[in-house]
Amino acid sequence: MTLCCRPFIHCCHLFRPPRALSWPARGAPLLSPGMVLDDGSLPNISHRYVDARGLRMHIAEAGSGPPVLLLHGFPESWYSWRYQLTALADAGFHAVAPDQRGYCRTGPPGGPGQPSRVADYSILHLTGDVIALMDALGEQQAVVAGHDWGAAVAWHAALLRPDRIRGVIGLSVPYRPRGRAAPVAAMRAGIGEGFYMVYFQQPGVADEELNADRTATFRRVLTAGSGQGRLGIPVVPPGGGFLDLCPEPDALPGWLSSDHIDTYAAQYAESGFTGPLNWYRNLDRNWELTGAWQRAPVTVPALYLAGDRDLVVNFPGAREMIPRLKEFAPRLREPVLLDGCGHWTQQERPAEVSDAMIGFLRELA
């Protein structure tokens, strides 16, 4: 199952200039009439929409100071960074967590209810959204942190725009340079047609499966991918579906509550899963688009954190690659592996992740 974007199969991964765009000022009404905050127990986190070059992007933010962008993974939202938003704010940073393209309140290009075209979700679109968000915030530079698919976007933002990215933090998914072959065929040959990323290539199939009962989807997926889950290589059984890999739990892990699950399920009520799944449907397109960066390193300061029970770390050969990551990101700090932690890094171990992030950020000051 692990919901990483590509586990070691790489497909490409402070001044304030005058604001050139128009968007709601901080503190202005941010939500549609009748819409309430996702979680009323998070009073120090505010919400608004910004114009990210035509994409109406919902962001959650807290604090003031040097900007830190927090990019979520699949199937998550800004809410996966709820602990880090307040921790970073308390440490003197402006923490900003968007719902990324196709997700939740941001939804697809063109707005809610618009068709979700696969080609609109390439890695160039996704990294472009990061730079557009920085422009909307009036920031010339920022540190960008990402988890799972968000890590791939963060690594690629640092790779493609080192002039705009002061540092990069990757959770779960490390940076690996572009491979020699298109990834989907390699996955089919190496793991099989049932590998979950290959299964996700089918239009509409996983979309319908995951959306049929969103509460059950999040309960099963979040539990299965955690440090308490019992998940092996995520290969969908013949004739089965992705959720067959994620059994109904007898009990929720300690870091996860029914309120958390209900929040995620409600956030996906309008947007559904097609936009998020379209990120996977661009794996080969991303590989084609990033040919100019073959074997290119990430040159900005970098930090990598992961749980030692994360399926990304436990893919064959993956753990052995961690000591070599500095070959691909020469300014990488010593990688941090969290004992007993699964895939949902910043939610399972919020204090440890926040402390590591803040330490890295203060080194950049």
C-alpha cells in the first residue's frame, strides 16, 4: 500500500518583492458562505484562497516570519500538517500548507466540478504550483517540505528552481535522479500488473473504489500504512481492489482518531479521488518531461526523514540506498529514521518531526 508516489522508482522528484497578483489579504473572509473550519480545535490555523496563476488554491497557514511550504501526500490534504503548522509558527516561521492541485478545496484546474484532465497533473504543473504559491504569498524564496507525493514535488521544486528554494525537507520519499526507463513498464515487469501504482493507471477504477465509502477508505488506508499496520508489498490481488490490501482494523492506532478520519472523509466529499489519482497517471509523462535533468542532483540544503516501518524504506534495496542519498543531494543532512514509525510520518510522530524540521530551518537562518 504505501502511499508513496514512487518508492525508489524515480520517474521524474528574504525579501518581499512587490505583489504582482491580487488575492485575499490575510485576515479577510476566506471561506465560502456557510463553510466552517475543517477542525474547530485548531483555532491558531487560518484558511484562505490564493490565486496560484489561475488555480484557486486553498491554503492553511499559521505564524509569521520566513516562509515554509508544507506539501501533503496521497490520500491526504493540508490537514496532515496540522501539528507542524502550529509548531513552526511557535518557532517563528510562516507555515503554509496548501491543498494541492486536484485535492479537496483546491480541486481541479478550472475549479470544483470541472473535468479532471490527466495531462493537467504532470510534475511540471505541480512544481509550477509551488512557485505560483510563493508568488501569491509575495515571497521570493521559501523552504519547501513534502511528504509522500508532496516529497516528490518538493524535491523537484528544489531541482528545477534552486534560485527560489532555500532548502528542502523530504518525508518518506527520498530524492533519486531520473531513471533510464519509463517507470510504469518497469513496474509491470518487476512487480506485476497488480502493483498498486499500475492498478491506479486504470481510469475510473480506483476512483470509484475509494470514493464508495470514504470513511472506510481513510480508516483502512491510514491504519494499514501506519507503524502498527501489517502491510507487505502492495500488490492488488487478481480481480480485487486496492482496499483489499487494507483490512478493517480491530482498533485504530494511538495517533489516529475517528475525528481525524471523519475530517479527511469530509474534505474529499466534493473533489473525490480522481484528481489525486491523476498524479499517478502521469508517471510516464513525468519521465518524458524531465529528460533534461537526467542524473541531475538537488543542490540546495536538504533533510530526509522517514519511519523505519514505512513501506518506502522497506522495499527491497531501499534501506541500503539511504546511506548513498548524499550522492544525489550533496548538501543532505544526516537522514533521520524514526523507530516504530510507519508511512504517515508527521502525523505519527509530530513532535519528533517538528523538532527535526525546526532544527534544519534554524541552520539555514
